[in-house]
Amino acid sequence: MILDILAVLFFVLGFALILWMIGERRRDVLHGLGKARGMKQSDLYRQNAENCMLMAEAAQGEPYNRYRRMEVAWLALAEDQDWLDGERSTGDLPKAKK
């Protein structure tokens, strides 16, 4: 009898936990994972650039070059995102090299 009650209780609590996790995931997708935690999108891009820099330092040869290119791309995305968010004027953006 007690085992049946406990089994039902754990089943209900497990189901509630799964629904809560799905709701949290949906919130993160709809509102952005970083924004939910108070980070700007450009800060997330800069974090990705830093990760690429660390991987480039650990790599040699072709992977080194690939990680460096990825780092530069993430930094460019961060700058563009700052501009899109209104934190920089067009005069603050670096000029493209020709």
C-alpha cells in the first residue's frame, strides 16, 4: 500500500519535473539563453571568441588557423550585435579592409 502511494507520488513528481524542464527550455529558446541570465548577445559572441582563442592556443597546424578565423568571426558578430542593439554608432565600427 505504502509502496503504491510512493510509486504514484514519484511518477507525478517526475512528470511535473519533465514539464517544468520543457517549459524552461521553451523560455530559453524564445527569449534567448543569455538574456534569461542577464547577458547580452554580444557578450555571448565574445565568450565564443575567447573559447576559439583558447582552442587555437592548444592546436597546431590547420586547426590553429581555423580557430583563429572563427575567433575573428565571433568578434565581428559581437561588434555588429552591439551596433544593432544601439550601443555603438556607425562611426565606431572598424572600416573594412579592401
